[in-house]
Amino acid sequence: MKVIPTSIADVLILEPKVFGDPRGFFFESFNQRAFNHATGLDVGFVQDNHSRSGKGVLRGLHYQVRHPQGKLVRVVRGAVFDVAVDIRKSSPTFGQWVGVELTEENHRQMWVPPGLAHGFLVLSETADFLYKTTDYYAPEHERCIAWNDPALGIEWPDLGQPPELSAKDQAARPLSHTAS
């Protein structure tokens, strides 16, 4: 597994070793020992999630004020632009974001540590998005930062139309209202 650092020190891009031939491919999508060795982290995952979304759907930017979740995210069908935002007020990278394209072809994964907000925009006709979390979903503690908050300046890909948002994401607040 190859680990690619990002401009936010704790956010990592992971590239598994993929073995392919004319029949298809094989790779380990997760191996606890290899993950710990490659990243220097020792985290435990408690929940796996799978979402399917259509082109132009934007989910996020979500975080939990209690029981923050670290997330190991990947795409198994389609393509997304995946974003992590540092909302840890004591962090030197507070308010900064990292974005990466995750696709079924590149097999990349992104490690989003606890304390960061996370979201993604679907670039393909549909996308199946999988992620492991280090804590359980706690809807009463979930919050959402506006995807288009000018204080963040996230450079989302232009799909030629506004993104499709859930009611929760439409009601998102700016970064200045985070409680981290």
C-alpha cells in the first residue's frame, strides 16, 4: 500500500497494490495490519457504510460534535470528488480543505481522521461509496457545514448545474458556526 500525504497532515490518500490480468483484478481493500504499518495509525473501525448516489449529488460536509468519526472512504462504482475539511480550531490547518478524485479505476482511498468534516460530489452517472468509521453514527450529534461556504473556498468540479442536496445539507451552516 502506498501512502500519499496531503496538505492537511492527518489526511492521507492510500493506493492499494492492485494485481490485474485479462480476467480482472484483485486487491486487499482493507487489512488492519497493513493499514497500521503504512499509516503509523492504530485505529479500530466499528461500522461500514455504503451509499449509492446519482450524478450531481453532493453529500456533506458532515461531522459529529460528539463521537467524531474517522473515516476510510473509497468508491467501488463510478467516481466522486471527495473532500475533507479541517474544523479542529486548535489545528494549524483549521479551515483548510483537501480534495481528491476517488474512482473505481484508481482504487484510491482517503483517510479522514476524527475531527474533520467530510463530503463528496458524484461525478459519474452513479457512484457506490463505501466507508469504514471509527465510531458509530450519532444523528443527534451530527452537524453540517455549507458545501459552498466562501470561507472555505472549496473548488468543486463544475458539472454545469447546481449540486443536488438533501434537506439537511440545504440547511447547513457556515464554518464560522462549527462547534469543534
